[in-house]
Amino acid sequence: MNTRQQHIDFDRNYCEHYKPVLGNIRADYCALGCGASERMDAGRKAGQPNMTPCIGGHNATDVLALCPQWVRRSQEHAKKRADSIEQMFRQMELSGPAISAWREYPKPKSDRREVIQCPVCNGRLHLSQSSYNGHVHAHCETAECISFME
């Protein structure tokens, strides 16, 4: 997705209650406990688009028949998500050169750790690089600032 509007449109494909649990494929992905997997299976059996009603429910013939609790994500929610994606890209653009300069090539012989001045907020940016695979992890102490793991 290249534009803010594409991010917003994508986010609005989801039901407001759809909340996947990372790393847990057995969890009910519905925040209301509606049984998301069963509802999606019922949607497929009814000839609706794949993953309906939780994803793409707005395209279903009668989404409320598939899930009476279905609510399409709002424009406000989608705009907030698009804002967070834009912020993340800005942070990566600002921090990328400093992190690349800090990174050791090829991977270091032993794990490395250092705290540097954050190029995004001037706070404290904790960096570590693995001797196993050379991946870098970064976490700024400032809330809402950069944090990632390769």
C-alpha cells in the first residue's frame, strides 16, 4: 500500500471486534467472543467471500445474518492506524542511518549492546546486535518512539 487512503481502505475491511492474538491460532479472534473461526466457516459455507464476516463483511450479502455483532471499523480508527504507520516510517527514516552506521558487518563475533542518543527524539536508544544472525534490536526509552526487532 502506497498511500494513506490505501491504508485507511484496507483497515476498514475488518470488523471492529476482530482482534487476532499473535502466536495463538486457537484463540477466538473476536473481542466479543463470537467465535470468529466458526463464523468465518459459516460464511464460506454460505458462499460468501473468504474470511467473511470478520474480514470483508461489508461485501457480504447479509453480514448481520452471519454475525449480529458485526460492526465495520470506523474511519476514525482507520485514520489513527494510518497515522501510526506514517509515524513508524518517519521514525525509521530518521533512525535508519544511525542504526546502519552502528551495525557491525559482517555479524559480530560476540553480542553487542550500546545506548546512543536517539536520532528521532534525542532520548536514549538501546541497541543490540546478535552474534548468531547479525540482527539488530532497537528500543527507545521515550514512549511512542522507535522500537523494533529484526
